[in-house]
Amino acid sequence: MTPEELANIELDKLKQKGEYYFPIDPFKILRNAGIYIVLKDFENLDGIIINDSDNCTIVGINSNSGLQRQRFTAAHEYCHFIKDLNKANGENDIIKCLKKSNAKIEKYANNFAGYLLMPTEELKNVCNQYKNAKGYIDFESITIIAEYFGVSFSSCLNRIAYDLNLIEGDISLQSLKQRMREYGVTKKRKELIKNKIDNTLLSNLVSSMSYLMNDFNNYTGQKFLQNYIYNDNKLEGLIINKNELNYVLADLNYNGENSKFFKSDNEEIIMTLGNLELQKYVLTTNDDISLKKCKYLHTLLFKYVPYPDSNGKYRTTTALIKGGTIQPVPYYEIEGKICELEEELQFFLKKINQFSIGEYIEQVAYFTYKFTIIHPFNDGNGRISRALLNWLLAMKNIPPIYIDQKCRKEYYDSLSQIDLNENPIPFIMFIEKRIINTMMEIHKYLFVDEIDLDLEKENNEEDEKVGS
């Protein structure tokens, strides 16, 4: 059968399981087939698939490739798994996928991957929404469409140009390659995410990164903590410069409990130490999350305050949020409101595996906001709410976020949109954009400008321009 026919069989399976939504997750498809996935620093390979004598299958994917290319390679290797790999017990088989290979088996798998990630009918439906007055698709629209499917710009351009004939002007391979360079794909993608992306597309983009979510090792974790504490301090008006903060963190790592900073009477240092304790806990704990534990989080935040009279205790007076568009609940309602929200949270967490990444983040935004307006403590509510947000993200292996000065206004404005207009979408989008920011810090290759794929192959046959 053709690559498209084979891809459609796999897509029908997703439809039957209720998992036919975009972007298609090729990593989930691999995992559901019992295949182990590893990222490796290959020099000449996009990927590799191995089946050993015990019928255990491993897929290796080039860790230096861009996000879309890794997704494409995963789909490509799945084609080899269902079509080419010898999976007989007692047999070993290996298929190495060389970069820019013209082998027939590789071209077939490339075309399969293209059809799996961008099914023709869905591509037509999406393109119909973006046609201009002349009936063509422009490059800016292709940027959006590519993010919808979680594929590279060049892959999307290729399909729209040669399968659907919806690109205006000269569509020779060399011309398209030059037009892409002039357009500046990487810059346009970043602009799209920062300024123009809608909530559905942003959710798709975060979901397409889901296979990377748990890659948060000690080094990147320490780097994140430095950025988090520095920016969270600034958000709260606690001024400690980055060099001093790095010195404090280095001293803590080296001297542990003997660090001189534990004896400091400087407010910035005291609150830095407490926030550090708080964040380390929510990022590393195996404890079950509970809103009732927010008292414990509060004790961590104020652990080093000399006279912590209200440490871990709900407020007993009326609270006012300066500049707030909605005011906190009365103090005598705090206990009851926390219990109500806790009941909702635990019911939600029982179904955690049923939610997509995007759906889960929507609920994270809901619980974070609800906690914020309860405002249970006299001080530290913002820091506790942001810690709860990161704890909730960690429950789904989603990386944590921090709020820097560039996005401070957007953060407060998005919360105000819920207060004033009961519109949670800006806050949901804010969280998703900050997740992407964290992912970009951890994985430097996420915005690799990949224009070298099939557009580089001047001698490709016209009927094989589906491509990678």
C-alpha cells in the first residue's frame, strides 16, 4: 500500500481510541506500542530503531535536531516498526536512518511520517481557513499551520505547494528555499508565539513538547532555581542582585547547614532562603499535593524569619490587595473555602491521566486563581500560589515557570481578566508561554531553523515531495 494508506490505517486507530487530535503525538504512539525512546547525540543519523532477541524495541532520536524534526523522526521510526523491522523472537534487527538518505525504504518512511502528522483531509480543512483573497496560502499562515500540526515550516510548505498547489508564484525547489530564507522562519516563529498566537495553537505547541517535559536534570534544575528566585524576589520588591544571589546559592551548596547565610538578619537573604526551601520542596517532593499543605509551604517560606508568629497560620483579619480588581474572601471563610477547593482538586487529580497537556494546564490555571482569591495568609500569598502552580505542573511532568520583569504586567493583567470579565484564557496562555520559555532554556535547539530538508534535494522526483 502507499505511505498515505498506511498512515490512514494508523490514524483510524487513533480515531477509534478517541485520540485523534492535533498535534498528533508520535512519541505517545511509540510508547503505546511498547517501544523505548532515547535521545542521543548522533553525528550522521536522524534516528535508529533496534529490536533485540528478546523482542524489545528501542528508538533512538538525534538530540541535536529541532523539535519538529524529532517529532518527524519519531513518526518515521514508527513506520519502520510496523512495516520493516524484523520482530521475530530470537532475532536481532537494526535500521539506521542516515541524514538525507535517498534509500527507497527511507523515502517511504518519510512520506508515511508526513501523512501521519499532516493528514491530507485535515490539511485541506485547515488551509481553507487561511486562504487569502486570491485563494492562496501566504508564508505567515504557513507558520501558523505548521505549529498546528507540530511540523517544520519546510514540511508544511512542501505539502501545501506540491500536494495542494496553494502557494502563489514560483514554487521550484530552489525558489521556495530562497523565499524561506528571506522570510526568516525562526524569527517569525518566535514572534508568533510572543505576539500573535491564539490559545488553541499555543496549547498545541506545548502539547507537541510533551515528550520533553520530564527532562529536568540537576544542572538545569539549579539553573532554573537561580532564575526563579532572582525574578520572584524582584516581583515581591526584594532587591538582591544576581551575582550576590549566585554567591548565596553557591555557599549553600558547598557548606550546607554550615552556611553563614543561615545566621543573616538581612531581609532579602532571609526571604531568599525561605523561597529556596519552598521551591526545592515543590520541585522535588514525592508527596501528594494538597491545598491543606499550603500551611506547610508557608512555614518553609518564612522558615528563617526571626520571630515567625504567623508562620503557617491563616490570617485572622480582613485583607486588602492594593490595586486588586477583586478582594480576598473574609478571614472567617478561609478554612471552608480551602476545604471546598481541596475537594475539587482531589477529584480532579484522580482523573489526571485522562487529561491532555492543554486540558491539564487549563485546570492548573483554575486552581491557582481560586487559591489566589482566597488569599489565606497575611503575607506570602503570591509566592505560595506560584509554588502551588509549579507543584501542580510537576504532577504531570510539566516543567515549572517563573515570572520575570518582561512578563510581570501580562501576569497581573491576565489575572485581572478573570476578575473583571471571567475570562481565564489570557491566564492559561500566560502559563503556556512561560512553560515554553522554560523549555527553551532547557533545550536550546527548540527553535532550530530547519530549511534543509526536502527543499535541499534538487533532484527529488516530483511525486515524492511530501517529505520531511
